Amino acid sequence: MSTKNYAAPGDYNLADLLCCAAAREVRDHEVVFAGTGLPMVAIMLAQQTHAPNLKLIFEAGTLDGRPPQLPTSVGDARCEVGASRASGLHDAFSIAQRGYVDLGFLGGAEVDQYGNVNTTAIGDYLSPELRLTGSGGNPDINSFASRTIFIMVHEKRRFTENVSYITSPGWRVKKWPQGDWVHRRQLYGAAYRGGPTAVISTLGVFRFDEETGRIYLDTCHPGTSAAQIKEQCQFDLDVSRVSGETAPPTVEELHLIHDVLDPEQIFIPRVTK
């Protein structure tokens, strides 16, 4: 990998790295569903670089917005600038339900080896150790989009063998009322469109095997190793497919993030020297 266009290690932080890794998952001409936070910056970064023709849906209901400044949330009035339509949640999720969304960015508190994600509760549902924020639009976007990418903090307690509660189904889920574990394709039937394709954590980038649905490590973030990342998972992480190191941000990407998209550091802080 050539380094001539890449930022030096001390010139970017982890948030920059995650934002750029997420942006590179976006393809031109896709319809992308965005929530508030780092995913919003990542999608707008992709729009400024390699995917100028993507159609961005803000979760609150703005379709194909082109805000000149980063909105503070999906309900910010700036989301409506240049938009094809400024509506509401019903329209946004109706478009997703009809199968028009190519990619959704989501977060989670727990993920297991098959991509099941929990944002509901830690421990027993009726008597939890910790009650989380709940599902929001998480299961809807995960079920309706052709591809889903999760951005998560990486801790051993979060990368668990079995999540406490399945908020968003992954690749191997229970079919009720029998309770048998089946592949997502079998469960969804004619409604199947795809599923989780990547998890971008604070340690590396993970992907899923198309047939088995099991997660594997694709790239390690600079300064980490496959062995270290495997140690931070409760399940036996497949590290046989590691392709290398996560590419750092380029100088141009850092300029766009900090001077164009988020100069006020709403979501991504600058590196201070």
C-alpha cells in the first residue's frame, strides 16, 4: 500500500479512522439510510469523494438531502437543503420496506458470531442487568436494507457468543414457534434481501461468510494484531482471512472531515498536537 496520500499516524485519531473505514463501504448510486452520529459524517464523506451520486435518506424523513453543513441530528432542518422530499418517519421507512434501500448504518451494544445485534437489554429481558436504549429503527433497517454495517465499540463483553436479546437478526436466528436455529434466508423467505455485511469496531473490520453466516476478521486497525482482537471476543473468531491493516485516512479525507463537514467537531474531534 502506497503511503504518499495517507496521513501520518499522529495526524488522525480513532474516530477519523472509523469514519473513513465506514465511508469506503459506500458505493456510488446507492440509496443509503443514515442515523445520527458518525455514520452521518461517513456517508457525507463518501458523497464528497467516491460516491457523488448516492441518495441519502435521513432517518427522520428527508430524502436525497444535500446539506452544505453537517446536521446535528437526522431531525435538523439542514437535512432538508437540496432534498427531493422532506417528509417524516413513515415515508422514510416505507421506502425501506419497499426494498429501495441498499445500505444501512447501525450501532449496537452486543453482537454475536452470526451478526445478531442487541440494543435492548443486557441479561434477562424481564429482570435485566442493564436496560438499553431499545430498538428504535434498528431491526427495521437491518431487515429491509440489502446490506447492513454496524459500527461498535470493541470490548470482550460486547462481542459475545450469544447476545442477551436479539434486537436485529443476523445470519442465524431462531424460527418460532419451534425455536430451531435457521439461516436468515430460510426465515425471511420471499422477504429476504440480504443482511449484515460488516462490523467496523474500534479494533478492526469484520465481515461475514456468505454461506455459514459466521463473522471473520478482515483487517486490523493500525497498532492492533489479529491475536489481540481474537482475545477480545468471547467466541472463536476466524482470523484466517485477515487481508492486512485497515487503510488510514488520506490527507484529503481528513481535510473534508475537519474543514468541510465537521469543523465544529460535533461528532469527530480534531487531533491536537
